[in-house]
Amino acid sequence: MPKDQSNRRKMPALFGPSATRGVEVLQELLTELAFVLLPRGMTPKRFNEMVRAAFVQVAADISRLRNGKVNQSRVAAQTGLSRADVKKLLRHQVSSWTHRSQSPVERVIEGWRTDPEFAARPGKPRRLSVSGSRYSFTRLVRKYGGDVPARAVLEELRRIGAVVDANGAVLLQASPSIRRRYDFGFLSPVLPALVDGLRIASNKPGPKAASSIHRLNLPAETNVDLAIVRDRCISTVQSMLDGLAHSLGTQAAAPRSRRPPNYSFSVTILLAENSSKKNHQPQ
């Protein structure tokens, strides 16, 4: 048997069952993210731009030379992007992503508010007939909605409460869904816990990760049961954290040196109220 063929047989498969399961888990995570982000204006194209920028930034930190410069060829090799894309992503600020890649609904809303044909003045959208050759919603969508039918855009605007119907006409109005666009500040409280979990799982794969992550599911049949479980969990968790802070904080009250500590230990507890799948709707 040729030597190179023998070596190939000894090499493990690059993508085995564990890799397939890993992709499925990652897809579940991305699905949950999409469930939360989509109602707030995040689109696949926008998300892709941010992900590309994030991957390039991490690869750049890894590939930084001693003189501080980034080895862009190495970044391209790690990310699979072209060197031209790497250079572009390193040069531009990610903060500009909110002004690009608008969805058809967003383009329609912006045109409705700014285009003199559909707005009496900037910020004062006209009342539009649903169909017609002039001052019509159909014409507005044809101009700003791309290849998306006017009916689909109108249904989405109705779903988010952005339009009011009146005798065959529609009027744009402010809605909570529009005001929440691009407001991702709600992620701030859970970001540290998410980062901690990801670091534990990546640094301690398999059973070792389970030793640092503990989960308890408590059933509740009624709203009264849920309220009792919620109050008991909140009080118990607060007592535990206060006790840890007091006992361990007292020992660390007199540090041996003034230098900042090399290590820290985080205790993060999330209390989540879950409903059945059939009642699981985005908020």
C-alpha cells in the first residue's frame, strides 16, 4: 500500500459527528438571537456586516506583529475573506452599519417621511391611498421597497403598528416597535453572563464545563405557583450572594500588595421564567 494512502487512512475525519452536533447547537443559538433581534430591526445583511467586522477584529488582534501592525494576509487566511475585504473592514468603523443595508420596510418608512412626493414636509408624512398613480402607498413601495410587493410591506407595517387604516387610505404613525429599532441596550445586563458562559464552555469542553454551569428547572402550574417560586428564588439567591460577598470579601479586605489581583471569580445567576413553546412569542 502506498505510504501517502496509509497516512490518509490514519488521519481523523475533519468533520465528524461531534462537529455536526456542534453546528446544530450553534444554529440553535443563532435562531434564538434572530428571535430577539429581528423585531428590533436587525437584518441578516446587517448582522453579517457586524459579524465580519468582529471576526476580522479578533483575527487582527491575534495576527498583530511586534511593531503593532496587523498582518493582513494572516487575517485573510484565518477568516477566509480576501485581503481587500480585510483592509476595508479594518479601515472603516463598525458604527456606520446602522446607516446601511436598510430593509424594504425601513426604506419605505424613510421615503414616506422625507420624500416631498409622500411627505408634506420632512417628518410630516402624507395620508396615502392604498393604490393609485399619485400619493399612493403602492407607488411609495414601488419606489423604495425593491422587489417586495406593496401588500407584504403594508401587512408588516400593520403588524408593528406603524400605520393606521382609514377609508382605503393609510397614515404612518409612531409605534413602540419603530422606537425600539436598533435599541440593543437590553442586552447589557445579560452580556457578562453570556460571555462568562461562552468562556467556560470554550476553555473547559465536555464534562468539565458542566462542573461550572448549574441549571435547575422548577415547574409552576399556575400564576400563583410562579409568583411563589419567583419570590423564593430571588430571596434565596440574594442571601447566597450577600453571604459569599461578606465571607470572602472579609478575607480579601487586607491585600498583601497594592497591585491589582491577577485573577477574579464571577458568580452569575440568571432567573428565567419560561412558558411552553406554543405560548413563546417575541416581546
